Amino acid sequence: MRKFYFLVLFSFIFYNLFSNVVKIEKIALVNLDKILSKILTEKSVAYKDFNKEKDLLQNELDKKKDAIKLFEQSNIAEQDPLKKEENIKKINELKIDYTNYYKKRQTELEDKKKIIISKILEEIYNIIKKISETEGYTVVINNNSDLVLYYTLENDITDKIIEILFKTNN
């Protein structure tokens, strides 16, 4: 009988000590990839502008490549060794210019994309926080992570977030 009372008392103390440490009452799941994809392709004006800028860069790079090819082709037909050497120098300068321009513009575009995505993520996280507070979620997990092995759709708040994002002006 003493063992029984001791076990009950120990269980009670153990429960009270550790129930306050880890108190997960309600878990929600979010598919951040789905949200970002939908917002970036369907709503974000800044991302559409980014894609236009990216396309313009590609056109500029194609023109620079064409100029290099033109010099290379004209150099093949050139008979004068001095002009051939000048053309080779010009081709090398054009290639260096192309590489430097590409690296500079690529870095600028990557920075711009990071800024666009970080602003959208900030908005998503604010919405997740509001939904969590109003619906009582204590933990929200990205369901694309390796940590989630199974979940039910009733806990997935992805579509709610997308709906709210599309209602807000941006």
C-alpha cells in the first residue's frame, strides 16, 4: 500500500513539474513553399518587376555574347596577324566585361529577390502569429521540414494564410 501511495505521489509531482515545462496544446502546420509560390506568382508586383528585370538582364547578356561571337567570327577570317592580335585583345576585353557585368547584376538581382521574399515572409509570419493567437495554436510547424512525418489536413492553416494575404493590399 505504501508503494501505491508513493507511486501516486511521485506521478503527481512528476506531472506537475514537467507539465509546465512543455505545454503544447494545439499544433498547426503550414506549407511555406506553397504560400510563397502562390504569392510570388499571383500577387507580388515587386516579384513580377523583378522577373522583368531578370529578363532584361538576360537580353543584355545575350547581346554581349553575340558581340563576342561576331568578333570571334571576324577574327577567324582575318588575314592580317596584327589585326588578329588586336581582335583577340578586344575579344578578351569583351569577355572580361561580360563576366564582370554578369556578376555585378546577378548579385544585385539576388539582393533584390532576398528583400522581396523577406518582406513577404515577414507578412506571412505576422499572419501566422495572428491566426495562432486567435485559434489557440501553441506551435506552428512548416510541413515541408524533415521533422514532420505525419499530419492531418485539419491542422494545416496554409490556405487560411493565403486567403488573408490575398485580402490585404500589397
